[in-house]
Amino acid sequence: MTLLRVNNVTLRFGGVKAVDGASFDMREGEVLAMIGPNGAGKTSLLNCISGFYRPQEGQIFFRDEEITRKKPYSIAMKGIARTFQNVELYRGMSTLDVIMSGRHIHYKCNPVFSGFYFLKGRKEEIKHRKRVEEIIDFLDLQQYRRKIVSTLPYGIQKRVELGRALALEPQLLLLDEPMGGLSFEEKEDMAVYILEINEDLGISVLLIEHDMSFVMDISDRIVVLERGRIIASGTPEEIKNNPAVVQAYVGEADARAEYGG
Amino acid sequence: MPSGVFKTSYAEDMAFIRWPIHRIALTLAAIFLLTYPFVFRNNIYMLYWANYIAIFLIATLGINILTGYAGQISLGHGAFMAVGAYASTITAIKLGLPFPLTVFIGAISSMLFGLIFGIPSLKLKGFYLAIATLAAQYLVDFLLVNPKLAWLTGGSSGLIVPEASLMGFEITKLSGSDFYFYFVTVPLAVFFFIFAANLTRSDVGRAWVAIRDNDIAAEIMGINVFKYKLLAFAIASFYAGIAGSLWAYYIGYLTPEHYTIALSIDFVAMILIGGLGRHWGSLVGTVFVLTLPEVLKRVIIPAISGFVPVTFTAESLRPIIFGAIIILFLIAEPHGIVELLRKVKEYLRLFPFPY
């Protein structure tokens, strides 16, 4: 079943076409990787899906419901959560609070009545706290629970950000370079988390990643972008052997070369 | 964190009273607040000081929610207070409504006014928003002294505020009204303090801090940024309206001079000096800013009066010392006195070990 359908999306910044008529389908329950050289429009396309950019043309459907040009927060409420290329956390908050803030869309308490904490707010808080503790256990963040996020190492911040996205209980998780800037061990951990999220929690994952070895290992299908256009899509095996991809993306015959920078 | 205290439920972990020392501190604070008016029963000055702080604390809590938590700078808080004060006084004079109801009307009017001036926050941030709220300040100043509206606002000569009566008990008319007013202002201040603390430790507070720290990420994580910015404006100006109404009733007359830009700046000074984004900061900042001129007038000026020109009065020195203190805090401790106290506490806890 199609979970996400991107249909002929075009995003222009003045004369520059960041995304040029991109179309792809994403099936329920798969890990779909989006790859392409720098400036290919991967993040722009992700931003269109999460509502941060509004494409000039085309439609995006999530479970047969059009979400093009909807407000970002209402797209989040429909079940699409994401992380960012450069970690975008709330500097002054503790890890616990950051992940709790991800529960926002599930709060049923009227904001003003949170002021009367003892009547209703506390019960609601405890309910969400339990879910957040499950996420903290899942991502092994116990020791960082009370730490202010801006003081944490970069790899941990990435994990906290993933935790915040998971707290929304999304059906579709968009990951913008989850491995970017991580050490090899942290990348392995992150790959395990992504697979567990996909298999155990049943969340479909759309990710952008430059590290080819991980992309080939963890993704079910791959979409290749170049200059805003989708030039190929298919299983990792097909992509690896696709001459157009090798030519356009790697620029030379050696498909195993890691794409740096 | 003291050792030997273990928490076994999330409710305990999220409670106000987390360590035994909190219970002791809270009990002492309650005893202090309860005995204070009786100890100073005949000392009008001390009672006045307590009421003054309690009333302004309510307004400061509000602006701290707006600026400290939600990150929206407002230079129009004096105006929000004025709207509350005038709305309650005018409804009391023209319609003869009872005291608690007029205070509530004042707060609601101020809230609506604050909401209108919160709308620019959709597009404006930082300094630009500060200028937009400054417009509220000048607009209100202008309207209040405008002779064409004098039938309503009393113009620059102001209004006499009717007596406040609660359950047939004329609080401001009795001799020793300061004493009785204490039992209006201080419980309200405590209530609004707890209300604000509850708001900020729950989902709303996290949404506000999220908007303050990273509004783009907040919106993508499902927070309706504009709604929560407006909510912050609404609650802040509601608080200001309560404070404005109480202040009008307490001093018994109302003129535009009470609610000038200087008051708005004072509020910003209070939360900056006390500590942005901390409710104790509001309390400490309010006490500090409101007490400083009195200390100047009663202690420092007499002490130096023989050595300096006579033009060195409390009024003339206050802005200079204020400016110096704000600069000092911005450089040395941007998180205010509360952070300073926390550091001292942390140091003493570990003393004599360096860490």
C-alpha cells in the first residue's frame, strides 16, 4: 500500500529549480533512502513533505490525503515526524523535556487548565512521561535524562533528536542525514536504531544519507536525485548497477567510492 | 541533589516538593507570609512595601512567561497594565460593578489588548517585535491623556478609584487598609505564582521554551507556534491586567503617569536582573528593583550626602545605578540573580572540594 506519494513536485527559489518535477511512491513499512550529490534537492524535497517549504507545483499525498502546502504542525499531527540535517534541538531544555515536547500533539489537556495542575494536568503528564521513558530506554539515553541538550556530544544530540521525533508516534519518519558527523560506532548504533524503529515499531522511514555502505545495507529501496530530478529508483542492487546513477552521482566507474563532503 | 532520597513514581519526580529541604523552605515561607502583616500591623510603610511587591510580582510573572519562557520581547507591559487598571476603574465608576468583578474585567480587557499586540509576533522577532509592542505603549499613553477622551479616562488629571469592597467589607476605606489589602494581594500573588509554575512545567511551558529556542523545529514538531505565542501574550497581559487593577484600587487614584514607558523598562529590568525564564527570578527581580530606590533614598543618599552635590537625589541616581546594574548583569551573569544563587548553592554543596 502506498503511504506517501510525491507527484510531480517542483520547488523554485527565484530562477533556481531546487526540485524539478520529482515523483516517487513510498510503500507502507519500508525503509526508503534518498541519495544524490550535494545540492541535488534532497533536503528541499524533504522540507516540502514536512511542510516547511511550499512547492509551486505538484501534490504530495499521505495515505491518499493531500498534504501539499499544509502548515507544518498539521502535517506533524497527521503522523509525519522528522529530524534535521544540522541538529535542531531546544538549547535550554533537558533531554527529558525535549523528548516530552515531542508528545505535544498527543496532549488532550486544554493549555490553560494545565495551570490547575492537580486537577488534570498531572495525570496527563504521567501518562506521557511513561511513553517518553520507553523511548529513553529504547535509545539508551538514561544517563543523559537531566542533562541540558546543548551540553551533550553531537552523537547524543542526534539520538535525542531521533527520540523527539519518535515521541510524536509517527507513521512516517523522515531522517535528514541521520549518520552525518557521527563516528563509525555511532553510525552502527544509528543503523541499528533505524532498523529497530522500522521492524519493531512498524514505522516507515524515509532517509537521506551520504554514507553509501549504510544506505545499501539498511534501505529496502533507493531513490536517486540529481539537480532536482529523480533519475533512478529501485532496490540497492539495481541502483548499484545502474549506469546512469554511477555516471551522475559518483562521476566515475567506482560505485563503491564513498561520497565525501 | 541530596543523597538517600529515592523516588519511586513519576508523580514524585515531577512534584514541587522533591527534597525534604523543599518542604522546610515552603513551610518557612508560609509562616513568613502569614506572620508578616501581624508583625508589621502598625508599620504602614512595611505593609505598603509588601503590597507593592505582591502586586508588581503578578505583572512580572506575566512578562517572564512572555519573555523568559516564550521568548517574545515586550516593551508594552506598562500599557497592558494601564488597560487593566482603566478598564476596572471605569467599569467600577460607570457601572458600579463590585471589586472582584472589575478586577476580572480589567484582566480580560488587558488580555484582549495584549492579543491584538501579539498578532505582529507572527512575523516579527526580537527587536522588531519589541518596537511593535512599544507602539502599544505610546498608543495607550496618547489615548489616556487625550482631552477628547477625558470624559472616560479623566485625561491627564486621572480618575479617583472607587473603594474596593469584598463581601460587604470595605477594604480600602478602613483605617489600616494596607493591612487588609495584604490579604488580597499576597494570596493572589501566591496563586498566580503557582499557576505560572504549573503552566511552565507542563506541556504549555515546554511548547513555549521550544518556540523560544528554535521556532522552526517547534513548528515542524507539531506545535502551533502562532497559537502558543498568542497564548503567551494573552496570559502575560492577563497577569498585567490583574496587577494594574489591584494597583489602581490600592493607591486609590489613577493617572497616566503611573504607566509610562519607564514602567515597561522596569519590568524588563526585573526579569533580566532576577533571571529570565525562572519564576523565582521574577520574585527576586521584583524585590530587588522595587527595593533599590528605597535603599538609595534611606541608606545610601543620607550616608553620602555630605560629600556630593545636593543634586544627587534618589530620583536622579536611580536611572544611573539601574543602568549600571543591568549592564553588570548582562556581562557577568546573564541568567540573573537566581543563577548566581544557584552557583553559590552548588559551591557550598561541594565545599571544600573544587568539584
